[in-house]
Amino acid sequence: MSDKIIIESVTKLAHNWGRFDDYHVNHARRDGSRQTVRREVYDHGSAAAVLLHAPEADTIILTRQFRLPPHLNGDPARLIEVPAGLLDGESAAVAAHREAVEETGYEPADLQFMFNAYMSPGSVTEKCACFLGALHAGRTPACGRRAGT
């Protein structure tokens, strides 16, 4: 089976916060035949996320974020999540640290890379670098804010 993927055409649908394009792609199927498919792909960059863990207290720190798409699906718009955000030109570790502080006020003492994951690989290019962040006893939010507020 040939692994060659041929992008036959790309049509710009929208280029605002991210890029939304329509692709016609020819690829090999499992039986060896070739197939052309049409796929809409959204690209707004890659991200980093960090699970903040305080081992002495055996707790984790999460944040609550407003998310429009769940609301549009009829679900609650405020989701409980790990701190995460786009790389914005930074390394994944720097972005994970920044997001932890911005979204929770807690500054991780150590970040350990765990894995990369694609968020929705059928239509979104976003790859998220996932980290475990250690919090040590006695650490309070750097900015005096309570997580989730």
C-alpha cells in the first residue's frame, strides 16, 4: 500500500482567529486502491496543558472556563478543565507554565512532559503537549486569586 498523500486542492473558507480550509485529498485505502476525500480543516495552532498536582495533599488544581461550543450544543458553557492554552510562539513548557499561573494563580515548581495528543484529529490540527506540574505544600496562588474564579 502506498502511503503517498496528494493534496489536490485547498480552498480558503475563513482566516480569522485561525484558518478554516476545504481540502480535496487523495490517499491510499487499506485495500491498496486510492480515494479522493473532501475534508474541512481548522488550524489555530498547537497548545499546552498542565495537570497541577499537590502530592502532599493528594489534590489537583483545575479551572473553570467559558466555552461557547458546549453551550451551542445545549450543554453548560462553563467547563472544568486543566489549565491550557495556545503556544503563542513559546515552547510547550513555557506555555504550560504561563497558563497554569494565568488560569489558576498557582506556579508549578516542576513540569514533567507526559505526552502529545491531537484534540480532534479528524478536523483540527491542534496538537496539545500535556504536562504534570508539581505543587508543593504551603504554596498559595501567586496572584491571590482562587482557582475557578
